[in-house]
Amino acid sequence: MRVLIVDDSRSSLAFLGNVIGALGIAEVECLLSPRAALKRAELAGFDLVLVDHVMPEMDGVELTRRLRHSPSYRLVPIIMVTSDNDRALRVNAIAAGATDFINKPFDPTELQARVSNLLALRRAQTELAEKAAWLKREVESATRHLVEREEEIIWRLARAIEYRDGDTGGHVSRVAQISYLIAEGIGLSPERCRCIYLAAPLHDIGKIGIADAILSKPGKLTPAELELMREHVSIGARILENGSSDVIRTAELIAQSHHERWDGTGYPDRLSGTDIPVEARVVAIADVFDALCSERPYKRAWPVGEACREVIGLAGTHFDPACVAAFEARWSEITALLSATEARTRLAG
């Protein structure tokens, strides 16, 4: 423990230093100048400060007030040393942040008792703060591990859905990354962008409930088959309903509404405009764009530029115009993403 004593009287300074030093529980540093004491306090961490009331540069009340302005001394005990018993002085000193008072002339026994008690309080306070900091680190570490596990499970499940849908080309990964760029582009918070990024891969989770004959049919679906295929959004929402995490709750919104259209002609609820959850509006663009660029048993892969023009042309009908504008604004990053994915595919091949 470290104690700072500030007094413009050399005799008082020596007396206080000797009495407190005799306790043998703290290092004691003595200074005659309040200004020098402020500078020293910025550099060294003291556990207790004693300040004289009457000093020429600044009085003890002002020194106390300035010390309290420093976050490092917000909780450090400060003792005001004074021969004045005036009530107004004590009220002002307490308002400035004084913890206790020592009267002149000093009683060495009383002085040592007060200093010992305040140092013990400071020690307990410091130990509690250290334990709280340790606990915070432990909680953050445990939370980080939980988040990492949640992310791993989501991506492995998304990979399984992708195989189930007959696609192993990284569709869900690209949808997630493009969705993140769009979400960021429309000004969503980093937390919501992250949620959308992690939830987007589960947008088609309901397809695990669709029969293979429909899901893998190479030709055009009949109206009856199309109705069965469309049930994947409701199946997905039921799989994800009542989630306890933000990511799963976001995934439920996306699974339920990513086939809604801005003009109200989508499914399953024929929502329109901003009644469609923004998370679903974001993912809808990423999903359609990447699906257009991907080859399927029933269609060719569109050229990237042609797919981009198609998305832009559907602003205000199929898609939220603001989301399309963000898609267009982040186009250079999207094409870089597609090029990187293509390069990885060639290397893997």
C-alpha cells in the first residue's frame, strides 16, 4: 500500500510521515507542494492521500476536488488535515470528496487507527475490484466459447442443408457474406449485421422437410409441386421458432419471410414494404442473386453482370429499393467475393 501526504509545513509533514511509517503497512511519500502532488499522483498510484487544509498554492478542498476528477482517484480515501472545526469547511470538503478528517494537534494513536482502517478498506476494495475484473474475463471467455460453438453448429447445419439441396458450391456461405454487406450498407448496427450473417445460412432450413422428388426434380415443378415446395418457409420457421438466442430468432424471421416481395405478391403471408422484416429483405436479395449465378439441374448459371442487372431491375417490386441500392453500392466487394470463391473452387478441383 502507498500513502501520499501533502502539507506545506515541514514539521507537520515529518510528524505525519513518521507516525504513519511506524505502522509498517505502507510506503509513505511526503510533498510540500499541492501542484507537485497532483503531478506525482498522475504518475503513481496511491492508496490513501492526506491533505492539509491551509496551503499557499491551493487549499486542501481544491486539491481534493482535483484529485477526484481523476478516474484513478475516484475511490481512493482522502483525509483532510485541519485545525478548523468550522461546519461549513467540513461540508465543502465532503462535497469535494474528502473521506475523513484528522484534527490538529494530532493524536498519534487516533491517526494510526484511522489510517489503518482506511488502508484496510482500500485493500478490500482493490481485491474486490481485481476479483470482479477476473470474473468479467472468465465470463467473457465462456461467452466467447459459447458463441463460437453456436456459430460452428450453425455452419455445419447449413452445410448439411446445402448437401440436402444438391448444392455443394458454397451458396449459403455466399448468401451470408452478401447479406452482411447489404445489411452494413443500409446502416444496421454491427450486432444486427453479425446476426444476419450467422442467421442467413439457415434461410432454407425448411427444405429438409421437402420430398426428394420435388427438391431434386430436374424440370419445372407443377403447380401442386410448387405449392409443396413453398411449404419450406413455414417448415423452417417452425424448426426455428421460440429460439433463445438473437441469431436463432433472426433466422426464424428470415426463414419465414425471405420469399415475401416488396409489392406484396410474395409468400407465404403476402407481406409488403416495411411489413417484411428487414432481415428477410436483406437476405432475399443475396439469395436470389446467388441462385441466379448458380447452376441448377433445372437452369443454367446466369452471367454475374446479368444477374446484377436483374436484381437492380426488381427494385420496388420484388425487392426493397434501399436494400438494392446498398447491393449496388457494395458491388465491387460482392464481385471480389465471387472471384475469391471461384478461385477456391478451382484450387479444390
